Amino acid sequence: MKLARQRKDEEPHAKLSRRERQIMDAIYRLGRATAAEVMQSIPEPPSYSAVRALLRVLEEKGHLTHDEEGPRYVYRPTVTREKARRSALERLIDTFFEGSTEQAFAALLDLSAPRLSDAELKRISRRIEDARKEGK
């Protein structure tokens, strides 16, 4: 089963550098953050001025916006975490599973099966059943 693509939403997110992704991950985790808070949240952070420059670049690319709180800029994402997750998952499925949701799901199940509780397996089964009903 192939995922329906929305390339317009996906394209800008596919062009983030490793450091930009780390910053976006930190801001999604925190909800909103200053440059100093971002620095504390990423591994081996660059200098403060480099973080500020990257935040400015992410804002120019449309991934972040900021509010001024006194002398500080507080950054927040422009896209919901759910929309960003969906875009990242679609990219992952395209890149590593040739666009096959089935192959991606099988890989996730192989990886997670030993840790899944009966309740989690039941919820997954229900979602599969719901998808089956929606497909008809």
C-alpha cells in the first residue's frame, strides 16, 4: 500500500541540515525555546552566535517564527508536530521502503514485537481493522 503524497508540504522539510534538524527536534520537544535553551538541548552545540544564525535561517525557510519577550526571541515551529511527523515518515517510507507502507510496518513490527504488550497489539489490530473498513 502506497502513501498518498503531498509534496508541497514535504519539500521544505526534506532540505534541513543535520544541525537544523537537531534544532527543530529540540524546539518540538520544548514547544518553544530561546537560543540558549536550544543550545542546552542539542548534543555538542555550536557557539551561541551559530545557534542564533541557524534559528534565523530556519525562520527564513519558514520552519520557525518568533515572539519577542523583552530582549529575547522565543522561537516556535510554524508546522504542528503531527504534520512534521507525517512528512518525516513519508520521507522515510519513500527512502528506505520504496514507498511501501506494508514493508515499513513489517520492519517496525519486527523491531518492536518483543516489547509490545497485549494491549498495544490489540490497539494496533483495531487500527488495521479500521483501515480495512475505510478502504472498502
